[in-house]
Amino acid sequence: MRNTPSIPPGLIAVTGDEGSGKTNFLRRLCGELPPLPGELPHPDAHWLDLSLPGLDAQTALQIWAEQRLRYPRWSAELQQELAQALLLLAHQDKPLYMLSTGSRRKVALIGLLACGATVTCLDQPYAALDMASIQQVRGFLQDMADHSSRSWLVADYEADPRLTWSQVIALDGNR
């Protein structure tokens, strides 16, 4: 019987080539997809499609308000800090269809980073971001590297060498 891997606190890299199953692994962990036989989803894990499909008419503030209702440990203070750091304050009232791909992904990233879930799953968090935003997200993740009770799973082709990882889960496409 295969169980979902033990998830230590801190940063966990989920790496693999295109099609190796990184996204599906995160989605199964969060209960967004049915688990494989013997796997169990984590009871307090959050994954979000960073492209925010189907939400074009909503604003960042509306999306964050919905997330706040779903996650009782939501940090409005962190939401505000991240919106400022990622230069979204001037755009948070605009519908998503008016935002660039990078800004749209920043809206989703803020939703994930501020949610307060025990396990937060980030799927290629740097994609479509400008370098200043990548540095902000990387800095946030590095600050969480030694968190004592929360886990941050970051799926990408390789583990960012500038971050301190608690664990690396390398997928080979058989998941």
C-alpha cells in the first residue's frame, strides 16, 4: 500500500521533467484529483491553478475574499504585504481579464501564500513573473524554509539552488 509521503515542515521541492506528474502529485495531495490506490490527501493542503481559469471577470480582491472564507488562518496582513511587494495594489480592483499573465499569477500566488494552510502547494511559482517578483517570492519562501509547522511544496523542473530545502521529491513520470 502506497501512502502519501510524509511531509516535513519547511520547503519541499517536487522536481521532474515535463509530464513527470508534478502537478498531478500536488493536486492529489490536496484532494483536487482522486488519490492513487493507497494514497491519502492531506486534510489541510491547498493547491491553486495559478492561471485562475474561469475567473476572468473577478478582481484580485474578490478572489482573495473567497479564499479568506475557505481558509480560517488567512492572513490579511500578509495579503497586503505581498500585494505591495508584488506591485499589485494598483491592480487589485481590476478584473483578471485586464491583467497580464504574470500579474494574474501573482494574484493566485498571494492567495496561496496568505492562505495559512498547513501544506501549501506551489506549481512553478516563478513562471511568467518578472525578476523583481521572482526575488520577492524566493525571499518569502526562504523565510519559510525553517518553519516549524507549515510545509511549502514547490513543483518545478529542478529545485531552486538559492533555497534551503527540507526534502526533494524527484518524480520520474510514473506517478
